[in-house]
Amino acid sequence: MEGNFEKQTQERAVLVGLNADLFTKEQTATEETLEELDALLETAGGFCTGKVLQNRHTPDSHSFIGEGKAMEVKMLVEATESTMVIFDNELSPGNIRALEEIIGVPVIDRSALILDIFAQRAKTKEGRLQVELAQYKYLLPRLSGMGTSLSRQGGGIGTRGPGETKLESDRRHIRERINKLEEELEQVRKVRGVQRERRMKNSVPVVAIVGYTNAGKSTLLNQLTGAGIPANNRLFDTLDTTSRLLTVSDNLDVILSDTVGFIAKLPHHLVSAFRATLEELEYADLLLHVIDASDENREEHIAVVEKLIAQLSKPGTPVLQCYNKVDLVSPEDIPVGENVVAISARSGKNMDGLLSAIEKSLGHARHQVLLRLPYAQGGLVETLHDGAKILKVDYTGEGIEVEAVLDEILYGRLREFIVRE
């Protein structure tokens, strides 16, 4: 994948949305979703020169917003010296072609913008594979007649395409590339599966940090573990899963795993392409749902995350709601409850409360003990390796001495061998 993601010049874009009576909530544009599109554009390195929200009963089959409105957008583009138009709705290839003919500048949609951000943010091999796969899957059904858009190369928003291939000329090449990428991603998953099995054998619980994009997940990970992930005020700032070891208490270590930010109207083909990143959710022992307490659309964004959690995590995984940025709101705006904790990741407020809540949510009390096993019971050492955190093993004249952290089940089973607790 070509890697020159630096902005040469800042793209100036007019943002357009269609609010149609026949659209579902996911399909339609509103002032709020245009605001989010503006934030996405800023993340991609562009600048919004104006917003247009069109209300219609149905989309125009040719130009989506209707030719009259498209001419208005053209005039706004010319008046603001804009270089492109970005739609908040998903556009068909025919719509894009018609709009580009009328307006005279490149037209892309929300999915293409999100893909562009992913292309800039992906740092690891896995992240890049996922982005390239998502880009090809997005482009494949849009090839016919999209020559002008797809052949544009360079650093501009929406043109960080997969490599230099002349995409419109060879569908077969793209399908082969998709198959190859899926095979490579499967290999990456297997490697991660081996790493995950090793973690499970060490009995280290996995806590996955999830949340709406820009809720403060990376800032929290930095605050807890000093992970050094750049925590900028940009949407989608973490793309690759980043895992760090965190000592919660004397008896509990966990793996903290940060995930890509969730977002409303995230195209379904992106969710499937990014399953390997979000796969951490499936193996997590606890989900830490970070919520921006000061977010005006807080409840809607909580619902988006909860829907994705339901799709991607294993049933019954406990969720701890972590209200972040509490220093920006009044105390009565924060709900109270058993699985709720209020913090400020930036200032470090109530980190102790969060650690206690994590330990409580994981639910299994842990016991650090010294065991003395008779040599005749040597097989128990393997049992401990599989299900406990082993700190030290000594072979002495009196037996095998094992210092370990046990959960309730092993603690009950091996109680007779405990020398010291």
C-alpha cells in the first residue's frame, strides 16, 4: 500500500447532506451528523468551507439532491474556492458521476472519507491490511464509470487509494487482491490467537477499552499505563489495537486493550473489514465503555456503542460504564450505579476508584499463596500453569513449592496444599 499520507495542501470542502422522508435514521443526514462529518474532515486534514442540508421526500435518482440544489452547491464551491464536495450519505457511482459533472470538482461520500482517515492512521501491518481490504471492497462495486474519481492519484482526501493500480481497468485484479488480503489477515488472526492463548494460560484477564470515537480512550490508557499513545483531539485517532499490562492491585494484573473508536453510520463493510481489530472484544473478560460525559449526543452515542458491543463481544461479558471528562459537567449529570464509575482521564481524577471497579467487575477474588505439592502430585503444576498466575517454582526436599495467584475455584481445590497466604 502506498504510504505517502502527508497533506500537500489543505483540502477545502463543502459538506452536503440529504434528509429524505423515506430514509432510515442510518441513511439520513441531520445537522448533528454534518457536524460529525466536519470533525471527520478536520481529522483527515481538511477544512470545511460550508454546509448544505437538503430536505426532500425521496433522493433524486440522477443527482441525489436534485439539479437545482446541485447548482447551488456548485455556486458555493466557486464562491468559497473549495476543492471538493463531501456527502454525508452513501452515494452510488451514478450519483457521483452526475454530481461531478454538475459541480465540477471531485465528489466523495462519508465512507470514502472514513477510509481515507483509516489510511492515514493505520500504523501496523495488520491495520494496513485491514484498510487496504476495506478500500478495495468499497471500490469494487463503484468501478463502472468512475474513471475521473478513481484515477486521481496523490495526497488529497479520498485519493489515498490502494496503490498505483488503475483500479477501473481490472476488476479481476481487485478480486484477487481481496482474496490475498483476506488470507494474510487470517494469518495475522492466527498469530494473535496464539498470543491470546498464551495470555489465557497465564490467567491474565483482558480488559478491552471501547467507546464512541473521541471519548478519551487513548488518554485513559496513557493515564493508567503510560502507554505513550498520542491522544489528540481527533476522531479515529487509534486504529490499531494497542495492548498494555496494568497492575490493578497486588493480586490482579490485566491486559488493557484499546480499540478503534466506534461511530454512528459506520459502513457495514468497514465493520467486517475491521473485525480483526475488534476481535479483541470477543475474547475480553471485561469491557470498559468510556463515555464522554460532556457529549451533547451522549445517549445516542452510548446506544451506538452498545449495539456494536452486542454484535461483537461474547454474550454475558460484563461492561463497566466509565464516564470520562466529568470535570466538564455538573455532578448531577453523571448517573450512579453498580457498574458506573466517573473519572477524568486527562487530570487523573478517580483512577483509584476505576481500578477498584475493574477488580470488582472481574468478580473473581484472587489469592496469592505459597503451595507445597507432593512430588506424587506433580501433575498439579501443569494445572497451575494452565489456570493460575505462577510467580515462582522451587523443587525442594519437602516437595514442589509454588508461589501463585489463584482464582476462587483453584483456591478451593488446592486449599490442603497451601502453606502460606
